[in-house]
Amino acid sequence: MKEEILKNGGFSNYKHDTYFAVDKVYIENGFCKSKELWLNNSRVKKMELTYEDGESYILNLEDNMKMQVFEIPHKTTIEKPLEAAFEILEVYEGTKYEDTALTTLHMNFYPIGISTAI
């Protein structure tokens, strides 16, 4: 199990050097190693997935330890590889720590067409 701990309002960036886009995001919200750690640390309430072309999607997370799946609308073409960034917008406050934790953040990718200039 790998935990990624981010400060409130933090960013996590992912860059892929081929022509793919995200169609699903899988999130295990909080520090899910134990119920006590999950309650002690803050969890993500709302985060935004933004492509560098400006297209963005809001993900509203439930406050539980279950895997959550978010479907992202498909892009049809792009002109270059895109960077995807996640920004934490709101959190569920932890009872002890200010850290915000995600146990799992997994993205499912699909290939898309390449837009060419005429």
C-alpha cells in the first residue's frame, strides 16, 4: 500500500509523453492503513483534474475508506501530449493532523487521435 500525503491545497502532477488521456480515476481517500489513522488525517472532499489545455473536471469525494471511481469524459483529439494536474480544493478535517492523505490515486488511460495542422 502506498500513501501519498499532500498538504492542504497541494498539487500532484502527472505527465505522460505519449498521446493518451484519462478516462477513469480511482481514489482511496485518506490514510487507509487503519481506521484511527484515517480519522486522524484530513481527507480530500473536492479535487480538480485539469489538463494543461484548460479543460477541467471536479471530483467530489465521499468521506469513507472505500475505493471511489470517477469517469472522465473522453477527449477525441489533441495536438500534443498533455499534462494532467490534480488540485485539492476542499478537505474533510482530520481529528489530529493537518496532512491530507490519499492511499490510492490511480488513473486509467486510453489512446486518442492526434490533431494535425493543415
